[in-house]
Amino acid sequence: HVCLFDRPVPFRSSHPYSVTMLSLALITAPGLALVARAPAPALSAVRAPNLAMQLATPPEGYDGAVAAGIKKANMDAGKIFGLGLMSGAHIGFGAFLMLTVGGQCPGLAATNPGLQKIVAGAFGLPFGLMMTLVTGAELFTGNTAMVTTAVAEGKADGGQLAKSWLVSYAGNFLGSVGLAALVAAGGTLAASGAPVATAVAKTSLSFKQAFVRGILCNWLVCMAVYMASMAKDLPGKIVAIWFPISAFIALGLEHSVANMFIVPLGILSGAAVTWKAFLLKNLLPVTLGNIVGGAALVAGAYSFAYGKLGKPVPA
């Protein structure tokens, strides 16, 4: 008898069937035994190390943010300005798409305003921030958190912080306004009332409203930047960016760099808004609110949780 598949098979050398079965047993049995003796590892055991490699732990994430802040603080002013120009254009492209898609759904806005806000948030600014973070461009609103973490840990000083903020802000402004001029010249939104209506609405807010909306907005934006820095692959960064950024648009909050594109585009499209009104009634309070949201509610909060601000002062 030959033992095949744990069952005895009678063997007669003169019988062709027996010869065939014996050959099959000799060929396949070792492989079958090998499979039986070496079960596949559990799926969780295979995936767990990969998941750990793709996302930093919260303390590691804060340390990574500090390291990024140090790098930004030590960057040459000319390089910050150039990368700031790029980021202003990136965010402008995101706002351009937002106005083109979500801003041209008047029927949806009338019948289902919540859904229209989700459409406006999902299509536009998330991809603008993706371009900035993936390419290493310099965004003022993100720098209010990232560079501040380096200062909070004693790894950068106030002069470096001011350089990062002021130079990236100037680059963002010129990049955004320059793109607005190109979009106005291209005329792709000439038949749309979205740029004009949005510019009027943004400059009609009170100082307090614009300031508070700026705080809330950059709290979410800097959380997106902070969480994206913790992700170690592109899909993880995209997820970290997408939800907070689409949320701030849907919630009607105010982002200074996005407004550097949106309101000038409205002015260039014929909105009854002056540059003075834009700068004083919108950009100033929104910028101040963005600083509070990024520096205090993100950098300060996580320094307290994982850094120096949360450590007891030596007696």
C-alpha cells in the first residue's frame, strides 16, 4: 500500500493505474506535507509592522514637526520667498477649482446648501495644500504652527520665526495675487458670479467675525499639516490633508492665503470691493486669527502634550 492523501491505496506493479498513482504520490506528497507543516501567518501579523512604519506615534509626530520647524527656521530668506510664491499659486489653484465647481452650483445651493458646501470643500483647496506639502513649498499658515514648535522647544529664536512668517507671507501674497491676475485674464470664470459674490461676502464680515473664523480655520489647516507630517506615505498624507481642509471650506471659515486669491479675483472681475477694504476688513483680521489658531491651538497645545511647555518648571 502507498499512503496518498492520508489514505492507503493498494499497489500492484503490473497495473498501470497503480504506477500512475505511485508517481503522483511521490511527486505531490512532499509539497503537500510542506504546505501542511508551514501554515500561512495571520493577516494581522503581516500587516501590523507595515502600519507601524506608515504612521508615526503622537510623540514621534511632534518630534518630527519640531525637526521640520527647525529646517524651516534655518532656511535662507530668498528660498523661503521663492517657495512662498509657489505655495501662494498652489493655494490659488485650489481656490480656483473651488470657485469653478462648488461656486457654480446655484441650484444645489438653493435646494441643499449643506451638500453644496461639501462639494465646494471637497473639490479645490485640499489639492492645493497637497501640492504645497508634497513639493516642500512654504505656506505662511502652516508655518505659524511648524516653526513655532521649534521656538517652543528652544531650537529656533524669535528672529527666525519672524523671518519665516513675514517672508512666506509676502511670497504667498504675490503668488496668489499673480495667479488671480492670470485667471482674470484667462476669463474662465467671466460668466460666473462666484468670484464677485464671494469677494463681497468676505469683506462684509465684521472684524470680530473674520478674526474668529481665522482662528478656527487655521486650527484645522495646521492640524492637516501636522498630521500629514506624521504620515510616511503619500496616501496617508492625502487622507490627513483632505478631511480638515474640506471641512474648513464647508464650515465657512477664513484662510488668509486662500483669500489672497479669492478676493483679488473678485475685484478684478468687477466686485464693488476696494483693495483697502480687502486688506483692512478681511486680510488683517483673518491673518491675526490664523496666527492664533496655528501658534496657540496647534503648536502650543502639542508642545504642552509632548514637549517643553508640558514639563514642570525646575524648582
